[in-house]
Amino acid sequence: MTEERKAALMFKALGDENRITILKMLASGEKCACVILENMNITQPTLSHHMKILCDSGLVRARKDGKWMHYSIDEQGFESVKSILNNLMEVSPDNKQEKCC
């Protein structure tokens, strides 16, 4: 996967208010899907969709325990987001503004 594709998946995951709410819940520790669902005004299929996007992006880890899914923040994923943002914001002294026309 290219760095650009990885960044796009992460920012897609961060681009929805429900997913931001889920990430805030997970910031305090691992949560069962049922606990997340109780605290949100969404259906179970909608939660599954959001969790798939968060897991595919690398920001959240999933762990199955019997019939229950447990989710937690993937700290490496968030370090990647920080690194991507830092790289995007980095201005090289060699990058002189080119004149157009």
C-alpha cells in the first residue's frame, strides 16, 4: 500500500463525526461493540460499517472474544497520522516557489 493510500484511508476514517465519537470513547480503553452501540444513536449494521473503516485505516484494533467484538485504539496508527501530517506540513528550504506563466 502506498503512503498516499494509507493517508487517504486514515483521513477518511477521521472524516466522520460518528467515527470521531467512537475514537473518543476508545481513548479511555478497550470497549465491547455493545457498549459503543449503547452510547450512540446508530444501528448495529451502521456501527459495523464504521468499525470496518476504522480498523481498515489502522486506527483501531479489533479482538474477538466469543461472540463479542472488542475494539481499542491502535497507537501505531495514530503515530502514523502524526507522521503523515508532519511530512505534509514540512517545507524544504530547497522548495523555492516556482513562477508560473
